[in-house]
Amino acid sequence: MTLLEREGELSQIEQRLAAVAVGQGSLSFVEGFAGTGKTTLLTAARARAEAHGLRCLTARGGALERELPFGLVRQLLDGPVAADRDRLLAGAGGLARHLFETACVSGETHSTFGLLHGLSWIVQDLAEARPLCLLVDDAHWADVPSLRFLDYLVRRLDEQPVAVLMAARPGEPGAPPELLQLAADPVRLENLSLRAVELLVRERFPSADAQLTDACAAATGGNPFLLRVLLDAVGDDPTAARVEALAPDAVVRWVRLRLRALPAEATALAEAAAVLGDRAPLRLARALAGLDLAAARAAADALIAVRLLQGGDRLTFAHPLLRAAVYETLGPVRSAALHLTAAERLRVEGAADAQVAAQLLRAGREGRAWVVDTLRAAARDAVGEGAPAAAATLLTRALEEPPAPPDRASVLAELGRAQAACGAPGAPDTFRAAIAVTSDVRERAHLTRELASALTLLGRSPEAAEAVQLALEEVDDRESRLALVAELAAAARLDVSLRARAMAALRALMPSITGETPAQRALLAQMSDMLAFAGEPHHEVAAMARQAWSDGLLLRDYGPEDWSVSAPLAALGWCDAFDDYEQIVACLLDESRRRGSVHGYASAIYAKHFTDYHRGRLADAIADCEEAIGFQRFGWRLHLPAAAGQLAWARLDAGDLTGAERALRLPAVEAMRESASYGLVLEASGRLALARSRPSEALEHFLSVGAITRAARIPNPSCAAWRSGAALAAAQLGDAERARELVGEELALAERFGAPRPIGVAQRAAGLVEGDVERLRAAVAILAESPAALEHCRALVDLGAALRRAGHRREARGPLREGLDQAQRFGARRLAEQAADELRASGAHPRRRATSGRDALTPSEQRVAAMAADGMTNREIAQALFVTVKAVQFHLGNVYRKLGVSSREALAPEMFGA
């Protein structure tokens, strides 16, 4: 049929395809109701893409396949990967290897982000060989993991020669919400105008009069597919009366008329194809229809001849509406029976569990054990492929079969885990149901841990603690009790009302804990965190954190995303054990990259900022926080407010007050005001207010931090030095007594903890509040022994300024020059400017700050340049930073220009001073 009134849409798509041919990627999303010509437009667009030299890969969603994880992705990439497996699955592409393996380990777990990252690299490698066009039809029936991948890919299209063309119906019932993100700016297909309907009617019936064309337009609303079906049904009686008689349920009527005119074998084959879904192999359809090969071939030819099926080696309906019409004729009872028969046949043929399960989701319930087993196996694979929501659907169906009574608890537990993995609010109820039918006390304790974890992640920590307490009353197995108490401590980390109970339980167990088992290591990890919060002696806290880490056994036990791993890391940072801290962060980054774990990587890169900031690597600290915050698009929220607050600290010290304020106003951060880590946003707001000479506003912010930490029972100033900030603000407001009280309290708490950084920070504040040069000397001395070089620099500049104001101008120059040199090296512009001003006031002439070299690079450029100078290839850098090769090339181009070099070999002397 002629392509009418689609020229503008096709031209718009072609312009984007032409841009892809020269390296500019794009997304075209075609939206239109059933029958408006989406597939026809995509077919025309494919021809244009191929004319521009693009390699086209196609996929089509199906109503029976939306529960098959990565089904669309496999349609797109199975062929290319099979043809070039070694190249495409090397490096980061290997993170998606198991999707394309014929024999994979059932139930093996893979990171969702790792799969997306690996698939993105496969597409990127394909596009490097030849610009690529990915065409996805009927995306409203796409599986959610495939849509997440397409969304992940689309966000990077400006850096890749890849076109994505998608077509979907708007508002389709059951369409995944993930589709809305891709359909933000669709090319909308409207129904045809009366003039176009007239042209198409007269193309079929040249003598058609106005009454006939008007009747066709009224009956179909200008829908191209319905118009074609109606014209076929009119046959040799092209009159308005005939059109009006056929119009109601035109497609179903047309299908029934066609099938009625064909042999019974054709009807049986059409029904089998409707049950099996598009691209059904003839051998399977004929078996379901009960036909021999010759009869099946004849029936398929007959269905193709009347345009019910397309030609090809697999049975595919000419339009989804035709399949729906055939399926509708079956009725619910017969269709359920045919789906069960199809599942049995697929199982006998050795089809994948997911394919069999797709049929079982629509089959009748008969209490068959093999049905439950198949659905559970498919669910395990779905979890392994990062699709826990699909697993939950499969396991819900398994419960409906139902399973045999001895298996019910296991199915419930698996369902609870799948629901918890996708954040479903029903997960706790499912775990409770599993616990209720589990008789083994140890297994009940294990399930209770999972229940508590699900409740904690849903913000229901008190319920988690209550569940743990009930389990503790009945379990006598030591390892189980330790694991339960560790879960209680994890809940208490986010709910301060539980802190005292958790601390008491931890203290009661600690004398007998050696760290020899996973549960003991988790317990030590949580205890080190609690003791750091409480401000217990830092040597004891650090020793416990190291014992919990156990040379990486904790990471092996729990993985990079678990609370148990982040707890001792934080404790070591607060204890000034920066070397240990950085070794663990490096392990977390490596393990997260290996697994492709977005949450693990984001949390680790956020953690990296801590020592980067305090050691004076401000550009790195800024890059760390910005990179972590960027991962919120993949659902990372764990430390988001803290990352924003600490980004603001770093930007403030770098002299970018506007950037600091911008970091504090991120919408996602404002939405998390109730989070305990929002205190770091308030602390940063206080620092910013002090920098802008607004002491009253600063005092309010710092006291708000104090309210949060007091409620959270975190007196340790190493975790939050709000008192010294409040003291400086109070002193500027003239309230000297309050300032001395605040700083005295902080100093006493810092000395009790014993780590040099918080003591030095408190001594510096005391020196400033009291105008005491000797206290400032003490701050400089103790911070010189600390790894916190930035705080040492700050104390040097304040000491020099105090000496200058006291009339000791010559003596002031030493600490001021040292502070200026350090500040310039750190990129701490505000400190450098303060030191330079004080030097001038002392009668000295400060050296000029460098205006070229590393100082000219942005934080992201510095990171890429350092990795390139260290010998990493562009591909290795891109894979390590979860970006594209083109992004690395862009950054390196800027680096070469700013540093005045032309090769990687010249980078090392510029970056490392070699």
C-alpha cells in the first residue's frame, strides 16, 4: 500500500540517519495507535538507513515475550555476537557474555549495571566497524531489562554512531513505565485525512464514488491498517452499504471470513501460531496443531496467500492486530489449554526455561510439579540477568500452580528475594509468609534476616528490629544469632531510635567475637562503625575495622554494595587510617568494575573523595563527588546528600562559591531532607554562609547539624565537626562565651577519640575563637602528624595571619609561605588568596600562582589525563570510568591543548612531574 502522509515523519528520521553516518547518534521514537503505519514507516526508514551505509539490526516486541528478560536485546545482538564472539565479548563486553552463552549456569547472579555496561560496549564495538541502526518495533511489548538497556544506550548516543528507531502504541495497557523515558519526544503518526483515504480507496477501486470513500473514512477513522482490511473484506461489492455492514469488528470479521474460506488445517495452524507468538518455528506450530509436515506447509502457504501471515522461515502475523483477532477466537479455556500443551512441547524439545515459562504464565493451573520447577528455574535465570521484577512474576505464577506443600516455603522465599531486589513493597509480607510455613529454626532466622533487610531498605527499620528480636528469642544457633544482631545494627544505622538497643546487643557479644566467620566479620564491621559514631578511642576502632575487613574476606562474603563493607571503611576514615582506607577503596573500585556494579562503583568513588579531599587533592575530590552524583540516573541514592554536601565543601575550598551553592540545590538532594546524611548538606551550607560573611545564617545551619547528630547519638567530631563551625559563627556574632563553650566541648570529644585530624580542627577553631596563637601552633603541630594535609594548610595560614596581626610580621611569613605553596598545589584558591593577602600585609611578596599546566585542567580532564599518562589505552580508561571512548578522546583533546603537548608520551612529565 502506498505510503501516504508520512513524508514529513520519514524526512525527519532520515535527517537523523544521515547525521549518524558521520558519527552523531540519535533516537527516533515513532508513536501511533494500532494500524497507523508504524511498521510501514520503520520499514521505509530501514531502507533509508541502509542507503546511508548503516548496518541495520531489528527486533520486535511480542505480547507473549514481555516477561523474557533481554528478549529484545537478544533479537538485536544474537547474530552479530555469534559472528564475532571473541572480539565483541572481550574487555567490558564480557560483562554480558552469559546472555549469549548456550550453556549458562542457572541462577548465577550478574549485576544489572554490568550487563548494561557490557551490552553498551558490544554496540559501541559494532558501531566502530560500521555505523549502526537498531530498529525496535512494537516496543510497548518490550521486556523491561531491554528497555533499560536502550535507555542506557540512548543517553550516550551523542558519542556513538548509532541510530535507535523505536515504534510503540501510546497508552497501551501493561506497557512498562520505562518506555515513557524513551518516548519523551515522539514522532506521532495520526490517522489519514479524508483526501488520503480517497486516494487509497480509488487505488483499489478506481470507480469508487464519494459515498464509498466517505463510508470508508467514517468506518476506519482514517486508520491505514483498518482501511486495508475493510477494503479486502468488501471484495467485489464496493458499496457504502457493504462497508457500513462490515465496519463493526472489521478485523475479527475479516479474519474469520478468511479462515472460513480455508481448509481446517489452516485455521489450526493460525491458532497455534497465535498461541506461540511471532517467529514461531513451523515444526512447533504444526506439532501444536496436530498436522504433518506436508499439511502444515500447505496451511502456511494458504495463510500467507490471504495475507494473514508474512512470508519467511518462521510464522509471523502480518500485523499484531491479526494475531490478536485469531487469539480472540480461541476463548480463555481453550487458549489456556493450548498454552499448556505448547509449554509441554517446548519442554520436550529442550527449549530454554524462559521460553517454556512464557507459555506457562498463560496456561491453566493444574498443580503439576514440573510447571513449578520450570517457573522457578526461569525465575533464577531472570534474577541472574538483572530482572528481579520478571522473576517475581514467574514465582507468583508458581505459587498459583500451586507447589507441593514441602516446596511452598522455598518458593515464597525466592519470591520475597525477587521482590526485595526490585524494591517491591510486598517483599516483607512474602518473607513473613515464608517464615510462617518454615519449621527449621535456622532457616527461619535466615529468612528473618532477609525480612529485616527488606524492611530497612523500605524505611521501616523499627519493624526490622521487631522481627529480629522475635527471631532472637527462638534461635539458639550462635552463627544465626550473630547474623541477626548484625542486621539489627544495620537497621540502627538508619534509625537512631534503635541505636541504644543495637549497641547493647553488640557489646554483649563482642568479647567472644574473633572474626572467623562471615557473620562475625559483619558484626565487627557494624561494631566498628557504632564505636566510631560514639567516639570511642580511635586505635580500638581502627583495629576492629581492620579485623572486620580481614584482608578482603568481608568483601568476598558480602560484595561491594553491602552495608557490612561500607561500615568499617567509614570507621577507618574517621580514625585517620587513610592508607588502609585507600587500599580498601581501591579494592572496592576494582571489584565493582569487575562485576559491573553501578551501586558498588558509585559508593566506592564517593568514598574515594574523603581522602582525596583531606589530602588536598581537591580536583580529584570534586571529580569523585560529581561522578558519584551522576550515578543517580541508575538509581544510586545511598550517599547522595552526603556526596552533594562534600562536593560543596571541595568547590568552596577551590574558590567556586557559585558551584558550591549549585551542588547544595540538586533537586534529588532536596527530596532527601529527612535522610540522616542530609546533615552534611547543612554543614556545607554553614561553611558557605561563613564564606559569604553571614554568621547568623551559618550558626543556624551548624546548630541544625548538631540537632541531627545528637538525635543520632553521634558525638564524635571526626564524623561531624559542627561545633567548631558554630563556634566560629558565634564568635563573629560577638557571642564569645557560647563560642568558647562549643569549641571546648568539641576539643574534649576529639581528644577522647584521639585521632589527630579532629583534634587539630578543634584546636584551630579554639585558637581563632580565643585569639590564641599558641593554640594555633598546637593545631599546626598536631595536623602535621595527620594525613589531613588540607587541614594542616588551613591551620598554617591561620597561624601566619594571627602572628601578623600580633605584630610578628617576620615570623608570620614562614607559615604563610608554606601555607600558600600547599594551597596552590592543592588548588585551594580561597586559602591561597588569603595566604597571599596576609603575606602582602606582612611586607612580603608572594609568588604568583601557576596559570598553566595541571591547574588549567578540569577535574574530569585531570582524571583522564592521569590514567592516560599511566599507560592506559582510551578503551581501558573508558571501561574503568564507565564512559565511552569518544568521551575519553574529547577529554584528551582538551588536555593536549591546555598542556601544550601532542602525544601521550608527553603527558607523564606534565601530570607526574617526571
